[in-house]
Amino acid sequence: TYKVMTMDKSVSEILVEHDKQLKVNEVADHNKSTRQRENALNDVYNILNDLLLNLNGDRAYVIEMHNGNNNPSGLPFIYGEMTYEKSRYGIEDVFDEYASLTLSRYQFPGYIIENRYFYGSIEELSNIDPKLAKRMEQYGATYVAIMVISGKRGDIGIVGVTYCNGDRPTSRSVINANMTTASQKLT
């Protein structure tokens, strides 16, 4: 005699259960990603706070590089975007003024990628990139310290500290140590 095997569930019921499990997994993955982003956000702001406190700066920030668009020939446009900013009380936030910067319009990105860091006055910056120096000066910057952030696959952005209203840091070695630590923590 032959027995006919029957399934307790139809194929459509099995597929519905599978879809439900996929949605549960997607929600769990999304929640995990959200928690990771929140933790990273807190970490980044703590790093920026440390820079402000340790260097007595007025504004600390991260500008991340990204490829936002391509031209018709497929060549990428490289952008920088200030994704994080922490300012001392009384210092105007410039977050929105540095959204989707087309880096090819400035000379400084080439300099910073080649030299890895810049510490100097706005006047010194204007010798490298007058356009960027003027833009930063509009928001009170008198001195800047900027260092490249390198990731596993290459450079991912810069971390910077700006001094405003004539303020100036006292020690390049202290700036270097703090900027290096911040850059390493941000990778």
C-alpha cells in the first residue's frame, strides 16, 4: 500500500509566513541600524565636544565627502557636506552653509588631501584658497585647524576646529595631538 503525504500548510500559507519573517527581520535590521547610528552620533558629538574643550576652539565639525551626482559622461562630482557641527555658545552655526559643497570649485581639497592637515590663520589659508578663506571669514573664522579622516578604503572626510573673533590657539603640538586623536576615533 502507498501512503499519500499531505502537508499541514499550503504553499501560500508557507509563503505568507516567510514574508512575515522577512518583515520581522527587516524591522530588526532597521532598528539595529538606527541604534548604531544613534550611538555613532553620540560618539561624534563627544569627539567634537572634546576638541572644543581641549583646544579652546569656537566651532568643531566633520565634513564628509560623497559622490552626489554624475555628469552625462559618467564622471563623478565630488561633494563635501558638513554632517556634524558643535559650536561654542554665541558662535553662529554654519551647518547649512556647508551642505553639498562642490569640492572642484575650491583649491583647498587638493591641498588637504596631499598634505593631510592644515593649521593656520585665514590669511595663510587665503594663500592656498582665497575663495574658501573668504567664505570662512564671513562666519568669523580667524584661525583653522583641519585634518583628513581616513577610512579603511581611503579618505572619507575632514575634521576641523575653527577659532573666531581673533582667537588663536596657543600650541600647534596640542592641536596636532588632539586632531590626530579625533581623526582616528572618527574612522
